[in-house]
Amino acid sequence: MSGWSLEGFDLGAFVRATLAEDLGDAGDITSAAVIPAEARFTGALVSRDAIAVAGLPIAEAFFRHLDPDVTIETLASDGDRILRGTALMRMEGRARAMLTAERSALNTLQHLSGVATMARTYADAIAGTGAILLDTRKTIPGLRRLEKYATRMGGATNHRMGLWDAAMIKDNHVAVAGGVGEAARRARAAGIAEIIVEVDRVDQIEDAIAAGATHLLLDNMPPPILRGAVTLVGGRVPTEASGGVTLETIRAIAETGVTYVSVGRLTQSAPAADIGLDLALA
């Protein structure tokens, strides 16, 4: 996994900063006191849940950073769907280094695999409808690229990475600008190529499209209203259902014919996957 990279993400800097947060000025005082310097351990990362995997290369990077000579055998890949009890990675190296890296590696792997697993569950729920699952910007500050990587590993498609890659005109923009059409016209006049306009009423659709919307976000509309909105749009621009989407409601929403369904809880509310490091004295 040494060749793994993610655009816009500095793996080395992330590993160093995360370990620095955990080690402080004194380092791992427990391992230093309890574990002989020459001791070696073999271990395996094992999932206690059935999950979609994300973050294995990052977990590996933590162990390699503290023990460049560690021997690692990867038994799964990011994006894999694995059963409970599956070993994801085996390793053998310096015991102190492995124990010091353990929590940082697990925290990252558990969180990202939890995000991927939730995304996989939602993607499976709309399989066959033709709708595409999107994530959102509801991410933990500083972890957006990682969390959006994890949603991709679970079968979702990334929406905006930030405020810079598309205009998204929402209710507060509309309120300040004086209307959906006026807000969209201002964005078009600014030369913005992709203009996403949120509408919460069907009567806003024509104004938004006429003013230059290239994508409509249909906010908090129940399926019967969504179906009518999709019919009215008639394929002129992509449509996205958003707002309060749950696993129980997503199938009916996707079946209305919308192009996309966006789900903030993929990154905002995903529980951590249960993955542990099982160690044995070598």
C-alpha cells in the first residue's frame, strides 16, 4: 500500500500531526515503562462487524512511521465488503511502536470504515432505481477529504468538496438576494459554471431554471411532490432530493425519478466500525 495517495491530502503530515497529538512531549510512557525495548509482537487487525472497508493504507502508515521495518501483510482492500471476524491486516514488528501507533491507526480505520459502511447501506437501498447517492459538506473539520474518500469506498458519489467548486444557492442566499431567480442571475453574471439552486416549492422551479440554474436541489419534498417536480423539470437539469433522508425513506425518494439523493448523515452520523488489534507475543 506504499503507493496509496489521495488528491489534496498529505498522508505524512496527517500521520505526524495525529501521533504528535497522542504522544505529547513525554511520549508513550506506558509502553516505555512496561514493554522491553527489544520486544516484538505479531498482530492482526480484525473486524468484529460486517463492514465496508476504508482507511487501511492510512492505518498501515501509522505503524510504518514508528517502525519502518515492520512486516505487514494486507488481507483486504479499501472498498471491500467483509464479514464479521475477518482479518484485514497482519503485521510483525517492534512491540513498543505497534502499541504506540495502535490507537491512532484504529481511530482512523474505525471512523472511515464506519462512514463507508453507512454509505454502502444507503447505496444498496437505492440499487436499481437509477438514482445516484451523494454525500455532502457535513464533515468533521479537517477530515473532509478522508471522509469523502470513505463515502466513495462505500458506493456514494462525492458532491461539492467545498465552497469553491460550485455555487449552491440556499434559502439564506435567496432571502438576502431577494428571490431564487435573482440569486441565480447574480451567480451566472459572476461567471460561475455550475449553479445549484435549492428550491423548497414547486413554483420556484421555472424561475430558477430560467435564471441559469444548472442543477436543482429539491429540499424536504415528500415523494408525491418530488415526482411532480421531476416531471416539471423534464430533464432540463439534474435534480437532487435532499433534507432529512433516512434509510427508511430513501428508496421511495429515489423511485420518484430524481437524478441524485444527498444524505448528510453518511459523514455526520456514521458510527465507528468495531475493529480491533489482536496481538500475540512473537
